[in-house]
Amino acid sequence: MDAQLAETSPPSRLAGEDEGISPEELALAARNHGIPLEALRYDVTPVGLHYLLTHYDMPALDAASWRLAITGKVRRELQLDLDALRSRQARTVRVTMECAGNGRARMHPRPVSQPWLVEAVGTADWTGVPLREVLAEAGVDPSAVEVVCTGADHGVERGVEQDYQRGLPLQEALRDEVLLAYEMNGQPLPPQHGHPVRLVVPGWYGMAHVKWLREISLVDEPFTGFQNAVAYRYKQTADDPGEPATRIAPRSLLLPPGFPDFMSRARVVRPGEVPLQGRAWSGHAPIARVEVSADGGGTWWDAELDAEDGRRWAWRGWRTSWRAEPGSHVLAVRATDADGNAQPTEQAWNRGGFGNNLVHTVPVTCLAE
Amino acid sequence: MDAQLAETSPPSRLAGEDEGISPEELALAARNHGIPLEALRYDVTPVGLHYLLTHYDMPALDAASWRLAITGKVRRELQLDLDALRSRQARTVRVTMECAGNGRARMHPRPVSQPWLVEAVGTADWTGVPLREVLAEAGVDPSAVEVVCTGADHGVERGVEQDYQRGLPLQEALRDEVLLAYEMNGQPLPPQHGHPVRLVVPGWYGMAHVKWLREISLVDEPFTGFQNAVAYRYKQTADDPGEPATRIAPRSLLLPPGFPDFMSRARVVRPGEVPLQGRAWSGHAPIARVEVSADGGGTWWDAELDAEDGRRWAWRGWRTSWRAEPGSHVLAVRATDADGNAQPTEQAWNRGGFGNNLVHTVPVTCLAE
């Protein structure tokens, strides 16, 4: 490794016991952003409110000259332009996408990286062509086991210069709802979400949804590039090979009631019936149950799930109400999916800060008036 | 003041000598966001990349039932709906908007609030009706000295429960280019930028551009509400009445060259000619000069300004190039406007962290290869 590159791009580290958010973490927090929690009110998150994580710089790609190469273990390699994608039957899938690092900044010790609290999520209508159709046209060789998706975004990470690349197991890539998406919420993809074309892998954390796609290569061995083999793994130590981050663990978020304090975001309500609502999702199975607590998780009651609408890959709305009495309260919410996966009340730790789906708590002050 | 409200919403404070960014500041950084610096490439910032600061929650307003009341020291009060605004001659103004708190997190000691580094800026095409036309229809009483603009966003700030409200001197409100804007970049305002109608005051910091407008009241005394009399003032101490934040001080930002390290955002280039470009703006006067340094501000050379396009209220592009040699370098850029206002190399401090337009520096590693 180039010594200067290594110096510019040091290894991962954990924050010290009393270390506040560092200037580097702040710089990431200023450019990436989460969903403002009041935007949980929208079934589909408006552009600009959907969470966003960019590893390097957003590349400036021209839709007219853009090409996607399908290469590797296929009968014939393909080169597709945007018209070639748009001329096929389009499919739209509503997908809740979440960063694998959501919740990282609530871990102790805190892995130093993009310091998400709970808000790295959003739901969009993605329109495009099922990847399987394009792969069928290329003809998948029986030896292929993964697709390696390469984006046009280029940078260095822990000393490794790279284009952003992720391998996805072939059986996942062949799912009907895995898309080469060219529209978000009915408009061409905005620059920050992968213009002109990105991959969408419903149910998986965001790292799988490769943006600014330029090549999809079929390979006959599992991909060992940085983003699969080093990053995005549940590890206990730097040397632990760990397990890969894949599907989204269940989570529910509460649309914070009342009104906020500017600085602390603490909520203020007045006594009486307070409607509560939020969203819940899981990449493993449909949401089966959402429970709410008004005493910080001591006791729970069931929220009412919104009607099933057949959109398996989108979050599910829920609602209930709470009788607020003067004083300080901690609201909490937890989701359980149909496979029995539930949010923990004590979070297991891992060195990358991935998959922290600890229950969401919201402190509320109820005024005396 | 309600004691519980005061407890939920404490006074402003300064960070301790070695205090990292606090959880509260992080929560603000996660929901508000700056422009990713590579987006300086766009003349007009795409929605979702423009900086965003929301004091409280974004309210959910319905365009069909929205009304704007024009009240106070006028001959006749008005109640306008969106059709009434849209039926008038529209005007579009390209405006560079910046948060008055941009640069706050680079101050020492650091005022604890939204922790901006340098990125709280963006440029949009705002379309709407000049406020002066609506005021003319209402008939401004000779006693009027300010317009007080009230948004639908509600919260508490340092113990004061409030709708977001700002007073603007009448002579500013009557400028041709001050708009009641209902479109951003040719589309209806998105929720986060004030849907359905916001005020746009070209040349002023963002706090003047009241979002989610619901009332404009003409008053015969300067407004003494929280956002004018307490916040958004250049103060040295908590008791100092200070001077109001008004127009945008000159600033230039560099579009970071080469490619970034994910974590540190440090830049990497290879030896040779490196094109440099960026944007510069000032609310006081047109940009007259942009200078660039490759030795952290020791020596400077002039960048070339893009051709004058008559868009007084938008940033001005500039470009130059730099011959990179292997090693570590610090690029810097500073702007001067036609009134002679220039960016400082040492920043004057104030307690709210406002108007920090210290020169922008970008560390760059040039590899040996």
C-alpha cells in the first residue's frame, strides 16, 4: 500500500471512553443525512428527506453517454444504455431502505464512522427493470455464484483505493423485485441517489443497493473486495472475519408527538389524549407486531397496524394513542416480524457498528397546563 | 416561564475546552444537512443537496387549504390562497442562501447549536410573486416600519414557546427581488423548504427567508420577538444586546479536487495539473476577486471568475489550476466583494457562532506515482 495513502486513510478505530463526536465524524454527519423523524408521516419519503450515505463523492454522470456493462460468466457480454433499459417493461417497487450503520453512534464503545443515531432510513418508489431479465438476456453461466456491481464512485477507505463495489449472491440477484432502477418517486434518479441507474435490493441494507452503476460482472467465486470482505461485517475484533451484513433487522420508529425543543429535540405535549404513530419494517419477514411503552420499556401495549397493502418491501404504518399526564415520560416502540425477530432492549455490540436496532425511545415532557 | 418548559429547553451554552460534539449537536447534524462539496459543480443545487435547517418540525401543510394573512398596519387586510399568488405575474430569482450559523463548529470556544462546518449553503431558482406587489395591494400604512413574517413551524427554544417569526425592515421587504416563493427549481416547494410558500430575501442569511408562511403583519415598531431580539445577533456575552445578523458575508468554497478518503474526507490527487474550481458569493456586493493558495494561505494567486451573467443574488463560479507535486498540501480560497469585504484568515468570535466566513482550507495529499 502507498505509504502516503495509508497515512491519509488510517485504519478503523473505536472512540475513547469519554470521546465526543470527532471533527471527522461531524464532517460526515454534515454531508450525509437521515430522515427528519416528522417525515415518517409520509408513506413515500420526499426526495431530500430520504436518508443518504455517500462513501466517496457523488460522481457527475451524463445520462446520454452512460453505459452499463454486463460481463464475466455470461454467454454474451452486454453493453446497455439508458434507452435500452427504458424500452423494457418497467416495474415499480416501494422499498424501505436503511443504512447498515444506523444506530452506530448509540453503541459503546462507539465505532468511529458515519455517526447515525436512528434516522438512516427512507422509503421510495423505485422504477426500473428487474435485473434478472437483463441477466437472462446475457445468459448466466452455470458456474456463476455472485454478481459484482461496480459504481462510478471512487475513493480510498482504510488505505484501499477503490471504486465502490459489492458482490451479491446470484440467488438474491435473481429475485423478481431486484431492480436496475432509473426513477425514484416517479422522477429520474437525483444525483445523490445514483443517477442515472442504481441497483435496488429490497430487504437488504443500503450497502447492497449500488449507486451510479457502471458494471455488473458475474463471477464464479464469492467476491472478496473491500466492501464485502472487510467492511459491512459483524465483527468483534479487527481480525475477526465476522459475518456479512445482509438483510435489515426489524425496527420501528415513532413519529415524535407534540413539538420539539430546537436544541435537544426533546418533545413537549399538553395533558390529554396524544395520538401516536410511526413505521415499522424488517428485511426478514413482514411486520407482525408493534408495541408501545410510555414508561421507557417497563410495560408495553399493542399498537394497531395499518391495513396490509401488499407492499412487502415497504415499511408498515401503525398507530395508537397515549393519555399524557403532567411530568416526564419516555415513550418507546418495538417491532416484531413474522419470523419472530424482535428489537432488543439491550444492544449486542459489533466493531463496525452495524445492525443496531435497539428500541427507539423518545423523551417527552407533558406540561402542567 | 413554565418551569418544566425551562428544564426541557435550557439556555444557550458554550462547549468546554476539550468537549467533542455533544449528542444534542449530533442529533441536529443528523437531521439538518449541508451541501456535499462536490455539488458545488451545479449552478443550481438539486433538491436534497441544498443546505437545510429546520428550527422545529417541518409542518404538514395542505396547499389547497393554505392561506396567507396580510395584517397590521395596512389599509385593508388580505387573505390570499395559492391560486391568488399563482394568478399574478411570476418572477424567478436565482439565490444563494446560507445559514447565519455556517462555520459555527469551527469557532473556539464552540457555541453549542447546529454544528455547521462550511457547508450550510445552496443555490436555487425561486419562483413567486414580489412581496411588494402584495403589500401594495394591501396598502402600507405610513406608520409601518417592519413586516413580521410568521411560519407554521412551532416549537420551544431556550424556554420560549413560539411559532417561528422574523421581523424584516420595510425597506428590505419592498425590494423588487424579495419573493413570496411557491416554486424551487421549477417545482412546487418541497416540504422541507417551506411548502407551499416561503419568503425569499436575496442577500440575507437564511433566518430571514421564513418558511411555511402563514401571516405577514406590518408593525410600527421594530419587532422584538425571539428570533430577532435574542437569537441571530452578534453578541460577545449572553447579556450583550449585540448587532443583528442580516446580510451574508463574503465566502468562497472550493470543489474538493481528486478523490476523498471515506472517513476523513481528506483529498488525494496524483502529480500534475489539477483543475480547481468553486463558487463565491456575498450578500453585500458582487464578488470582485477570488484568490487561491496552495500553501495554506502563505501565498495567493488570482482565480478566473466565470463570466458575469447578471444574476446578482447567485454565487459566482471561478476556476484556476494547480500543479500538484508529491507531498502534503493545504489548498485555501478567499473571496473579496466589490465593497472590499474580504474573508478573514483569523476569525472574530461571537457567542451565537454567526457569520464565520474564515477562508476555506482543504488538505490534499499528492501521491508519489
